[in-house]
Amino acid sequence: MTAPPRIFASNRRRAVGRRIASRQPRPGAARFVLEDMIEDVLDRLSFLRHEPGKALVIGDWTGALAAQLERQGAEVTRADPSTFDEERPFPDAGFDLIASLGTLDTVNDLPGALIHIREALAPGGRAIASFVGAGSLANLRRAMLAADADRPAARLHPMVDIRAAAALLQRAGWAEPVADSRALSVSYRSLDRLVSDLRDQGLGNVLASAAPPLGKAALERARVAFLEGAGPDGRVVESFEILTLSGRRSLRGT
């Protein structure tokens, strides 16, 4: 079997985890993307009346989802994506719920990761995976192209779109597969504030081939280009497309 291409670097993923840990204690640190994902997972579970007895939560560095599930009586295992490898068979199985938050967009073998999630579920168990998908950060992408001028570098991740995600769920054998997306819009007065929010939340670049750093002139071009998208109030509305994959393991256990 041919190994998947190495797009993302595991050492850079670990560095992102350390950055989150160092930045989150700061006053006003951004965490709105993960908070939105957590709220959505809880809403889905409530609507479906799914009350897991044994749950695995991956990527929730706030601890809020695990804490809420524990209050509801679940036995919860918390997994740190900097040490937990979703591209390998999970060390434990039989989960009634697996929630993966903000992690699957930076795995090299997404089909394999989805299969491992399915295999770790108990028959009838449910999985919900949310991450930032295609269509996100259009203004940032435009600013980066302006910064690099005629020599563009890979500074933002390739992202999964909803059609590809739906096909991957079926390929991975999830029962009742659903892929949907929603937009989370945030307004900014500067490129620097957006970049700070991305770093707070671990949404920075973890590509295996790192782009060269921006020089002062390129950074200034990026700042100017970013503000070209501003509305009458001087703010740029940036969109985060949150892609959510959900499904079950069949009652037959396959």
C-alpha cells in the first residue's frame, strides 16, 4: 500500500500545542473556534438524545466538553493531539462517543484516521468530528498572495471541502454519514489581530515544507491588502467555515 503524502509535520503539530498552552492563560486569549465546536457537539447530542457511557474527546484543550460529558455521567478519556496519533489504531476501543475537535484538518491520512475512529467505536457508537474547512480565511489568503507578489509560497493549509468530506465518510464505512458546514464570522481592524487570534487557537501553519518568513516590506503589503476588504466601519469580516462530520458504527460492528 502506498503511504499517503506527507503534507503536515508532526513536530510542528506538537509545537502548536505548546503555543496554545503558553498563550491561553493570557487575558483575552481567543478560543471562539473551539467554543463554537463544543457548543455544536453538545447541541447535536441533545437533539439526538445520545447519552454516552464511555467517551473519547480529542483536541479539546479547554476541557469544557469533557467536563460537561462527565457531569452527564459519562466516563471520559481526554486525548491530546500532540501525543495521540489519529493515523494509527487507537489504543482503546468500545467508545459510545468519539468527538474530535480541530484536529483532522492536519492529518496526512484523513481516510485512515476516519477508519480508526470507526473501529474505536462500540457497535452503534457515534462519532462527531469538527475542523476548519475549505472556504475559510479568504481575506487572509488574499493578503498572503499580495505579500508574496509574483513568488507565492504555501503559507496556509490545503483544506477539505464538504463534498470530499462526504465521500471520505462513505469510503471509511461510517453508518448514517453526514457532512455539513456552517460559517463563523469574526470582524477585524487589522491583520495582526487576526494572526494573534489564530496563534491563540493553534490554527497556524504546520505544513511539512515551511514557507520562508515574510520580510518587513512583504508584511506591510499583506497588512494593506487585508484592509482592502474592510467595510464602511473599517473592519474586515473574516469567515471560518466549520466542517462537521458525523456518523455511527453499524450495530453489526463493521
